[in-house]
Amino acid sequence: MLFNSIDFALFLPVVFALYWFVFQRSLKAQNLLIVVASYVFYGWWDWRFLSLIAFSTLLDFGIGLMLGREERAARRKLLLAASIIVNLGFLGFFKYYNFFLDNFIAAFTVMGMPIKVGMLHIVLPVGISFYTFQTLSYSIDVYCRKLEPSKDPMAFAAFVCFFPQLVAGPIERATNLLPQFFRPRIFERAKAVDGLRQMLWGMFKKVVIADNCAEYANLIFNNSSDYSGSTLALGAVLFAFQIYGDFSGYSDIAIGCSRLFGFDLMRNFAFPYFSRDIAEFWRRWHISLSTWFRDYLYIPLGGSRGGARTKVRNTFIIFLVSGFWHGANWTFIAWGLLHALFFLPLLLASRNRDNLTPVALGRVMPSFGELRRMLGTFAMVCVAWVFFRAEDLGHATRYIADMGTGLLAKAGYVETYNLIYWDLGYSIPALIAFLLVIEWKGRLDRHALEFFGFLSPRVVRWAFYSFIILLIGLFVPSGESPFIYFQF
């Protein structure tokens, strides 16, 4: 079920009404409703994959109970290994089986020993990477004794399948989300209203920004050989805003929706395009994934405690694994590698923690130096996004080469101007400018519209909300558009 669908518009009020008006006196009943609603929400795509979520839930719930009773170190390691191997085994089969098989066949073909192995027609379950990492966090935290094992199967099942963040995050830690299913929830009007405010902005980013940028980004990327360097650069910028609006929009809707039910999810985006270097960008982009890799992979590998060689090794491992997490394609690995190369100079110079506070803190506008660093970081991110969006490595390298060699051609700028004037009609640049202005204004808050809750008089707030709703109505594309990160 898509957040930007009529189905969800009917589904959410029904679940909300049952949750607060029918089952509000019983915590167990509310958790049961969440499980049932979440299975309906996920099964809307393909009910057959519900068995994977159910199996993962039973596996890690059982392993958690056994870890809680087991004191022998060897047995505890064996139980943790079982959770990791089974969970990652399912993820590897559904997501990477054909990738590894295809590269295995290609390697033997290059060596002059062609082999024939039948490929499997595997359908990737929606969101499997997200809920797999979420359940793994539970097993690892119980093993490390950071969390007591859950003895309530319904509360644990609700934690695994909680529908707002089930298919595209945030990837919640068991230490943050699971205890919330054991605490009585009381409806807080201010919290719910702010949740709706965040959902509204998330819907704007998805429907108005992402879906409209996608139309022209797809046109340029799918016909890249027909366009000049400046137009290809425009395509990269449009895709940058497409993926940001799409993914951060989903996160805003998920976090806001969770607040309607009394839950607080971790922040997943913190205005990453206002970053002054790549290190800051990764502290602000897909925070739940980057911190997951930091805590469960980077630190166990030694983190930054060793010498320069250890730091470089661990950094490359993290970025390459992060790229591979996104999909079974060499383009994602190249995307991760490129970000590692961008990050490396900051790491070696010990400058990767220079920008820990928001840009232009205490000021209305950034300084010229801050603006220059933000634009430079954004340009680097856009170059890397080409690999993320391209069909294969050949397409990505040709795209970047053509973009670089043709960027200064005068005729190309005429072509790009005509594309913006006649096709985009300046509407998309204006909408992106509106997005940036509002997010700049709200960059110190948890989400872009939080500060609007404190505006007075009330008519100003409602006029602004009405304007956003009008924009959504005017620019909503025909048909339902799935979120990009559903494929991951």
C-alpha cells in the first residue's frame, strides 16, 4: 500500500479510529491491531511475502529468549550467528542470488570456459533490507546485553512489522522502538497535529518535488546520448531532488504517521543538501542506515581507534557495504566507492567532524564561504548520484564524460534553457526554490514545518497549509508512483 494512494487515505483513518476509540483501554489490543493493520498494509502488494516477515519475527523472538537464558559464551555466539546467517541468507537469496550468479557466469566466460546455469525469476520482497536490519539490531543488542529479551510475542511482532516504517524505514533500533510497545500510549493532540504537519510536508516532497522531477530526470537519463553537457548536469540535479524528495518525503510521512499513534521514530534526514562537506552530508542523509553501519559494523571493526590504515580500511568497507546494501548492481558499489574517495581527504586530515552544528547557526543567511562549500558538496553528491541512477557502469561513465566535456558548450546552454522554458515551464525550478526556502527556515528543527506550529495568528498557519495542499492538488501526477527505496 502506498502512502500516496487512495487506499492509504482510507486505511489510515480507520486504523486511527479503532486504535484510539475502540482499543484505547488495552495495550495488548492496540499492539494486536498494529500487527493486523501492518500485515494488511504489507500484504496489499503480495500476501505471499507475509510469511517472510512472520518467519523473521519468530526466529529472532525465539533467539532472543534463548539468549536471555543462556550464559555460556560459545552458545551465545552460536545463537547470534544463527540469527545473522538466516536473516542475511534470506536477504542474500532474494536480493543478490542472480547478481552473484550472473557475475560467476561472466567470470568463467572471460576465462574461456562458458557455462550455462539457469537464472531464477526471483521477485524482491518490498522493504526486505529494512526489516531484516531492524530485527538484526534486536538480536545483536540482546547478545550484547544492551536490551532485555522480549517475552511478549505480540509486542515484538508489532515492533518488527510496524506499518509506517516497515518498507522504507527509518531502520529503527530495538532499544528505541521496542520499549514503546510496552508503555501505555496516551493521545496527545499537539503531538498528533505536529505529526500531520510533518506528513503534509512529506507528501509535498514526494508528490510535488520527487514525482515531477522524475519525469524530466528520466527523460534525460534515458536519452543521455541526445543531450548536451549542461542538460546532462540538469538531469543530475533533477535526480538529486527527485531522490531526496522521494526518500525524505517517505521518512517524513512515516515519522509523522507514527506520532499519530503515540510513537517516536528516529530522525532519518536532517536537510542534507545544506551540508558543507561529505562527512556532514552522511550525518544528515539516511541517518538510520549510516548509524546502523557505524554501530554494528564500523565500531566492531575497530572504528577510528587504530592508525590511518585501519581508518581508511574501515571507511572503505562501510561505504562499499552501504552501496551494496542498496542493490545488486555494480553501479551502487561504484556510488559507495566514490563517496569513500570523497570522504577520504577529510578523514586523513582529521576534518571529518568540523561541521557538527547546523550551517549559519544564529544567522539568517550563510556566509559566502559556507555557500561555496554547500554548493561544492552538492556538486560532488550530484556526480555520485549519476552512478546511483544509471543503468550500468558504462552508462554512468559515458554520462559523466559527456557532461564534463560538453558543460561549457554555448549551444548546450541554449538547449538547456529551451528545455527549462518550454518543458519545465520554470515551474519545477520554482517549486525546488520553494522547498529550499522552507527547509532553510526550518533547518534547526526536527522537520521543515515544525516552526509553523508556533506561528500566530492561526489564519497564517492555515493559509500556508492550504497553499501546500493546493500545490499538491495542482502538481500531483496521474497515477500512483511508488517510492524509489521500495526496491531496496
